[in-house]
Amino acid sequence: MSWLRAVQALRDQRHPGVLVTVADVRGHAPRDSGAKMVVSAAEAWGTIGGGNLEATALARARAMLEAATAAPVTLTVSLSDKAPSEHGQQCCGGEVSLLLEPLPVVPAVAVFGVGHVGLELARILARHDLDLHLVDSRAAALEPARLAVLDDAVAQVHLHHSPVPEVVLGQVPAGTHVLVMTHDHAEDAALCDAALRCGHLGSIGLIGSTAKWARFEALLRREGHDDDAVRRIQSPIGLAGMTGKDPATVALSVAADLLLRSQRGAHAGGSVLPS
């Protein structure tokens, strides 16, 4: 498998990795500048030249994975019989500089309801490097012509047309941030109930007024959810200081609030959305 396909495979499988690139070569070395290798916790694809050079890079890359290192690392390896070596001598006579770049598991966000606000929110979130799941019980909401505004998305966009949208909750990756904003309050309620019964989700947000949330809170308690469970749902969503009600303003408020909450979660040991 080529290094490029390996990077895509790790992303698709939601496994972290490290991209190792020969950044500079001085003297003789087994590979030229630009050679690449992709490393995961259990596998590696491509080669930067074998021997001590490659073994050293593999060890450093896997140490980065274990430590969840977020920043790139540079590493210089001397290919001399006089240089210290952990993995056998490699005496080509040159020196190689390596760049090790983390390939993190990108965040995932699921927007349930691609109406006016949902579509505007998708347009904002699609500009970020994440897995974006768009879910709607109405096929028309996910028509290609309507979603053409996402054609240049940075995010990987996954569409789910589901007459019973809560089924999709079991299909999204662990840690997915869920935003509930469908066209039907009964559908919203079913989604909130189902989301609280899922143990793999990240944050859960519900669009609407404080009056709507009061009704939903009572309903969820009748369904058997305790105080700790109910508190997992944030409602209303969005920045408190932004009061505009047009879809674009609401979507901007929700996206900014999600980013801020995610960053606070990262400081506490959780995942973070890219800024």
C-alpha cells in the first residue's frame, strides 16, 4: 500500500498514525529526500531505507503515538559505524534528518436535521478537518443539489437518510459530538432519549428555547433518566450573547460554542475540534 493510501486508510478506520518523511540527506543514505513511511501502533507502510534508520524512526513514531504527541518532531540519524545505534550499524556514511508528523484521529460531529439552520451549520463545520455526519429523515433535505454548497468541503461528509434517525446514533464513531435540530420536536425528543442511552457519544446539544428544554427535561425524567444523564444535554445551544434568529447567525453561534466547549474538554483530557 502506498503511503498516501495508508494515510487515508488510517483516517477511514479512525486509527492514529505518524507520517515519517526524509526531510534532508547529507552524504550517502539509503533513500533520497522525500521518501515516506506511515506508522501505526501495529503496522507500517513504505520505507525510508531500512536498518537502524528505519527502526529508530519506528520506535520514535510509536512513542509519539503512545504519548499522543500533537506537534511534529524532527530527528537526525547519523549513518556511521562510529555513531551510537540501538538497532545495528548502518554505515552509509551520511546523515539523515527526518520529520515525524502526527496523524491524529479527527473529531466527529453529527448534525441531526439538515433544515435551514442545519445546512448553514454544515457549511461552517465543513471548513474544518473532521468527520461530519448529516442525518435527516427527509430525503429531500439531503438532495445533491441542495448540498452542492459542501462540494469543496475540507471535512469528510457522510450523509444518512434515515426515517428513524436515532438508529444512526449507533453508527457514528465513539466520541462524536451530537447536535439535535430536526424539523419535528417529537423526533428531537426521541433522539435525545436515544442519545442518553448511548455510552459512546461525546457532547449532546439540543436546539431550542428554554421553554422547549423544560418540556424535554420533564419528558426525559419520565423516561427514567436521572439528573446526571439529563445534564449531559446542553440546551439551548449557541453562545448566550448572540441573539440573532436568522439561520446563518444561529449556525455561527452554535459552531462557535461547540468549538469553545470542545477546546475546554481537550484541556480536561478530551478531544478537540480543529480551529
